[in-house]
Amino acid sequence: IAMAGLDGGRLNIGACSLGAAAASLDAAVEYTKGRKQFGKPLSAFQASQFKIADMATKLHSSRLMLRSAASALDQKSPNATMLCAMAKKLATDQGFAICNDALQLHGGYGYLKDYPIQRYLRDVRVHQILEGTNEIMNVIVSRRVLDG
């Protein structure tokens, strides 16, 4: 029962990270469309486009992992704890990366309190620690994989 509670908490933390990541991605898209450099919006530059594409891919793949783990937990799968640990680690690591990339796209403005990115980045960082650090998630996953 206790492990199921931890598993659910890990999914919640992962979902929180993905919420901040989605908001950061949306903010980065809006900002890059509006901010102009060299007479063109930042979104017209391939480097910005690739970063946005990577952010969207990370967000989508993390959502899928989180949903898969939630389904396993609901079905009381013997792999549920491992999948929840995987999902928590992936979602919080990718959530942080997405927020960090959004801040990078905002440049120095990303640090200003006028933009929410700085808060999202601080908020998601702690998600890599809560409900068991991501290093502990690696221990959980590796034990299950090695022990079969």
C-alpha cells in the first residue's frame, strides 16, 4: 500500500513538471514569434525551430511515459513501481530541460519576473528531488531490470 502511494506521488510530480514544461513551451513559441532579430522573428531561424521541435518532442514522449505508468499502476501491474520511477525521472528531467530551453530562447528576459519562465524553472528543479530523487529512481529501475 505504501509503495502504491509513492508511485502515485511520483506520477503527480511528473505531471506537475510537464504542466510547467507545456507552459514554458507555449511561452517560448509566443516569444520567438514576436521577438525580432536582424529583421526577422526568432522563430524564423533554424536554431530556434530545432530547439522548439526538441522541446515539443520531449514533452510528448514524457506525457506518453507518464500515461503508460499511470495505466500500469491502475492495472496493478507487477512493473508499476518501475514504470512510475521511469516516468517520474523522465518527466522531471525533461520538464527541467524544456523550461531551461525556454529560458534560453527568451535570452536575458527569461530571468526577469515579467516573464514566468524563471519561476517555472525554479519550480521544476525541485521536482527532480521530491518523491525520491532521480538517482533513487535509477536504483529502483536498475534493481527491477537486473533482478528480473
